[in-house]
Amino acid sequence: MTVAVGDRLDPVAIPITRTLVVATALASRDYQDVHHDPDLARERGSKDIFMNILTSNGLTERFVTAWAGPAAVVKRVKIRLGAPNYPGDTMTMTGEVSRVDGDEVEVSVKGENALGIHASGIVVVAL
Amino acid sequence: MSNYDERLDAFVGRQLIEAKFGQDAVNQAMIRHWVEAMEDPNPAYLSDDAARATGRPGVVAPASMLQAWTMRGYAATQALARGESAPGASGFAELVGLLDEGGYTSVVATDSDFEFHREVVPGDRISVDEVVESISAEKTTGLGTGRFVTTVRTYRDAEGETVGVQTWRTLRFRPAAPEAPKALRPRPALNRDNAFWFEAAREKRLVVQRCADCSTLRHPPGPGCPECGSFDWDTVEASGAGTLYSYVVAHHPKHPAFDAPYLIALVELAEGTRLITNLTGVTAEDLEIGMPLALEWLEADDGLTLPVFAPTGPDTDHPRPTEN
């Protein structure tokens, strides 16, 4: 795979379903009520349940490794967190190669939903 | 540096959570659960053959799943929700307590920076400990005033070798105060002698008490006539015209129901009595003793309507009194 700075990844739209929010929270062993119980989430000032951070990391990693291929070894996932991913929204992930250093490739990534940027940062993989 | 800052600073470098191994070793079942939920099609997570085709000895766990291996799980989360303390996390509880003391009661995660030193594989035992890297000075953010707390979580294998490091930043903040309900003006102290005046004002009638015997007008309201001593009285309705007899501009104390500075006027009514009131539609520098004034009505809130005065004359298109 030949990679150059400026290469764009195909955007991926991820529908944020209630099932996805709950299933990924439990798969990451995160039982905080704000990720599965709408009533308690609202009681805590949120408008609904929302995606947990482990999942934001996991989906960011998935977005880049799906592009880089199964042999890629993930070295770093660095994200800044912003607008929550609420059920009913769609997060569109975009990415662009921002650094190539030997077999190490840094991809700048961004996940945007209707409220704004959910997560943005970089993923570094060794190809 | 304040004493509070020093106490916060003392946490820098301190272990918040002692190293603790996850309940289960890295295993295929939990990996499957994760990759199915994440809809991650990478075959290197589930198939040894596919993993070998990528040059690995067998399946590997998704990198960012590292945190999941050390999550406390359902039972311990429920125990925490019941108020039980988490073993090995007294430092964390102390820091949260100190932040609460500073009013920083809300928390939101802002950054996660995960560096992976090696891929983890089924059979790995993963531990994590958490150390404070920095606590910022107080910052003003969109969410409220708070402090960024940066910690470093170090993930190690059974041999104590570091497999990953996560720098984790949360904002501990004082939630911005919700819009305070509008303050009300102080209530007048009503009694049997003055209630009639405020009741008339509620109907937007400015009345003046009149002695029923000698017809002398008087204000403020009182039980007896200062001229003849009679207790009999009635009222007349004022025309609403007046002049500025005296005034004072009060800057302090501030009261949330009023717009400072307050223009407090002694208005001489055309009928001859004087009334302490507020001026509206004019600023202090434009006030002149003797200037003509006209009555306006201030509907301060549902329970209070009061007479106020504004300058008359050619430039009388001053703003009408508002809720204040």
C-alpha cells in the first residue's frame, strides 16, 4: 500500500442507534447509567443516553484500520472529545494522512454529528 | 498560591488508583463481544489463520480495547452507585473530595491519548494504575469555571511490562449557574393606613389622601389630618403632572430587581403634595431641579404596580418603563 500525506480516507457514516450506544457500552464493560438508562441520563442533565468514550476510541480505531488493512498495528489513538453522540444522530468520520514516517502513518481523523465535532485527533498505525 | 491551590498541587505525581489487574485475562469471548458491537470487520481479532496471514502468531485484541480489560464491570459499578468505596482508589476519592470542596462538582472528559507499546493477545493479564500528571489553574470554559485534571494510566502485563499508556484529561467544573429567576422588588409594608394608596396604584390610579373635614391633601398616607387632626378622609386622583423637587442618585447598595444607579426623586405633584418615587427615561446627568415630569406606570411584577415619573417636553419619546 502506497501512502502519501494528503491521502483521504473514504468517509464513513455511522448511524448512532440506541442499540449501538448500549451494545458498545456493555461490550467495553462500561455500566455507567448515562450510557444505557435514558431516565437516569436525563436526571443527570443529559438529553438522552450517549456514546461512551471507549467506543469513540474503538470506532476511531476501526475507521483507520479498515482503511489501513488488517496487518496494520495501531500505535496511538489520540482524540479530543466534543459534542455527544446521542441516539438518532449520525456520526460521519473523515480522515486524511497527515504524516508518513517509514512504515508509520499518522491519520488525522474527525467524527462529526449534527451537534458538531464529536471527536477529532490522530491515529498512528504501523503498516 | 492559595492554600487550596497548594493542596491540589500536592496531588501531582500521586497515585490515584493503585495497580490492579482486570478480572479476566484477555480472551476471545470479550474480543468477539467488542468487535461485534463496534462492527469492526478486521479478521485479525477473531481468526488465528487471518491473524497469521498478517504476520502475527495468532489473534490480537483491538488496541483501544486495552481500557476495557481493566474496567470495573457491572457489580463494582453498582457497588459504587450504592456509595461503597472502590478498593485501591482512596487517592481518587480524596482528589474528587478536594475538587468538590472547591465547587468543581461536575466532570466531563476532554481528551484521551492512547499510546500502545505492543498488541495484547489472549492470555495476557492487564493491570492499570493511574497517576496525576497535572492540575491546571482555574480556567473559564463554555461549560463553566473549572480545572483540567490530567492523569496518566499505565497498562502493564503480568510481567510488569508496559503495554500501553493513556493520558486522560477531564475538566472538573462548576456548572454555570442557571439563569436566576428574576428578582422582585421589595414589597411595600402595607397597613390599614396606606393600603388604599397601593391598591389604587395597582389599578394605575395615583391618588392623594384628602381630609374630609378641612380638605387638606397629604402624603404619605396617615390616619389623621396634620392640619385639623380629623380622622375622616377620602382621596382625589392626581393629574399626573409634577416637577422635580429634589433627587438623589444611589449607586449602592445594588439590588437585583433594580437597574443601578437608581434615580430616586422627590416629585412635587401639581396638587401640591410630594411623592418619593423613581425616575425613568432619563439619566442622572440630564436631571434639573424644577424640571417638569409626568406620571408613568411601572408594572414591576404580577403583584406590584407603582407610579414613576419621566421628563415631559419636546423630547419625551424616552423608553417606556420595562419590567424593572
